[in-house]
Amino acid sequence: MTKISIFWFRRDLRLHDNAGLYHALKSGNKVLPIFIFDKNILDRLDDKRDRRVEFIHQALSDLQQELVALGSSLWVQYSTPEEVFPALLNQFDIESIYTNHDYEKYAQERDDAVREFVNSENVAFHTFKDQVIFEKNEVLSGAGTPYTVFTPYSRKWKEKVNDFYLKPYPTEKYFHQFLNTEPFAMPTLASMGFEAVGASFPSKEVRESIVKNYAEKRDFPAVVGTSRLSVHLRFGTVSIRELARKAQALSETWLNELIWRDFYFNITYHFPHIGQGFAFRKEYDKIRWRNNEAEFKLWCEGKTGYPIVDAGMRELNATGFMHNRVRMIVASFLTKHLLIDWRWGEKYFAKKLLDFDFAANNGGWQWASGSGCDAAPYFRVFNPTLQTQKFDKDLAYIKKWVPELNSFNYPQPIVNHDFARKRVVPVYQEALKAK
């Protein structure tokens, strides 16, 4: 048997400008690309119409088409890494396995276990940075400590970035190194117990007109003012390096959003307690949340009686997407108006968001609740009515998602804004002065 290398796709579902794939193809061996529909993750999903699984399946089908055109194939299994790698080593003569870094808790544990197993079988395991521009200890303060405030982090990020960090990996030069093979069968969604919804996903094309006008239009949920590329960044169907280069040319504000993404990955890496369910600022774990389950259910269903909140939750439930300005409003409402633990909202978003990414989701929720790094101060309580007047004054967004507005069918507000504001501040103050 000829020795081969494996490239293991995870959050990097593209052939072009892919760091780990580039190194695999340059290794000199023929490369078999693989993907694992990981039962450890998929079997925990309650919703068998989860559109993220459908998105991944569609992205893999696109990859398979490209690979078949090159005379190769993707090797896809619905299984677990601990079952797949022994089977692979039995089937092929593997010299090395290549993949890209993954930063979340489960992913780190999974990769450590795979590395340990394959190394014991004399197979090398190589991983590379691909889904961020800067990671781990690449952007630190002058004192060598991780930044916990965005503005100085972004300043250092911009000082450090150059063509070296943004240049694409020219994988296409080495496409002839893919293993020549007949196409392997790919599991269907149905065979894994999932069902396609069939609605289209956002395009991965960068629409330059949107990016150029991003600063002016990004806060208005009724207009097409955001790129909608977050799901593609989440699963790596686009390259972060390509987007950062375009952002440098087109919009500083859009570039800052990409830097926020790196910033939250940086926080996740340096402060692992947030991955274990704790607040970034641990004193915020002392807050005595009300955690009213009936009110939480109304929030989830978009029946709070606050139209901008309800529109956002209904958009999320129907599409898996919520506009970023509205994410801030609904998160503030849950934590400050209803005094419900931010972790309940974080978990609900994790189930529903098409672009769910632990680092950004956790960062956003802790920002809204005041418990995160660089967070909104605890006494800032968004007023949903003022937010509506500022960002949806014609009610175009609200009317789209709350058609029964101004009818008898629309519920009364579940809490009065002034009452909620006066209730929440002392509860926070009490927690923060506790030793």
C-alpha cells in the first residue's frame, strides 16, 4: 500500500486558501480528505430539522463535486472520531494527519485524544491556524498579558497585521496531490436521522456595496445592511484572510467586526472558565436571578409584548438568524428586564442560531448581562421603545415579524420598563458588593 496523508475537514469546508489542507497537499503524499459527522455532537441535537446540519451537508456536497472533478473524493462518516481513526488506519497506510486548530473545549479534548491514539500508531498529527487571523499568544499587551478590552486589542491587531498574515494559501497549485479514487458514498441527512428544511442559505459572495455602506446601515434590521457571512465564517466555507483583505480595502467598521471575532476567540483561549459556564467576571455569578420559567417561555416564543424583542425572537425561530443590533436588545431584555440568567439565553441561541459559535455567543451574552470582558455596565438597561425609535422607526422590521401588532391578539408587555430598570440595578449592586 502507498503511504498517504489525511486531511480532516471540520470548521474549514473549502478547498481554496485552507492552511491545513495546503500543508497536507505539500507533504509529498497523496491526500485523502475526510469529514466526520460527529455523533458526540449530533446526537445531542433535539431538533432533527437543525439547519446547521443541513448547511454542513450542503457544503460537503459542494466539496464532493469539486473533488470528484479532480478525480478524488471526500470520505465522510457518521460516527465518532474514536471509532473512525482506528478504522482509517486499518483501511489505509497513513503517514500523517493534517487538520486546522479548533479552540472550543470539546474540540480540544477530541483533538488531544486523536493525537494520542494516532501517535501511538506512529502516525503524525499536525494542526494549523486557519479560522482566525491571530490566535493564542499572538496579540498580547506590552506586559505580555492577554487583552480583556477590545479597543487596545484592536489597535495592537491593526499594528501587527500585514501581508504575511493575510496572504492566501495557494492550495490549487497542489490539487494534483489529492488521492485518485472512485467517489465514496456520503451519508444522507435521513440516514443520520435529520431532515432538510430546504430553505436557501445566505450567499457566500462578498457584496461590496453592502460592505462599503456597512457603517451607515448595519444597525437597521429592516434594511439589507449586513453581509450575512457569519454562517460561512462559522463553518469555514469562506476564508477569514480573504474577508480581512476586503475589509481593509472597503470598510474599517466591517474590519472591526472581524477583529471582534478574533478577540472573543482570544478570550475563550486565555480564560477557559467561561467554557465551563462561569461568568468572565466571577463576582457576577453571585447575582440572584429570578429565572421565571413562564416568562422565559414567552421570551423564547416572541410574546413579551415588546415588539422589537418579539420580532427578533420570531426571526431567530423562523430562520436561524437574528440581526446583531436586535441580538443586543433581546439579550439585554432577558437579563435586565426579566432578571433571567444570561446562560439560559446563551443556551437557547446555541440551539437556534445558524451561525452559532461559542466564543462570539458567550461574548455577546456576557456583554449584555454586564458580566463579560469589555461589557456594558450593569446599570445600562436598553429601553426597547427607544431602540425601536432609533433603529426601526417606521416599524418595517417589526411588522414583518409581528403582523398582529396593534390588534387585540398582541399581548400586553409582560413587565413595565421603568419598574424593571428600578428592580434590576439593586439586585446587581447587592451581588457585586458581596464578598
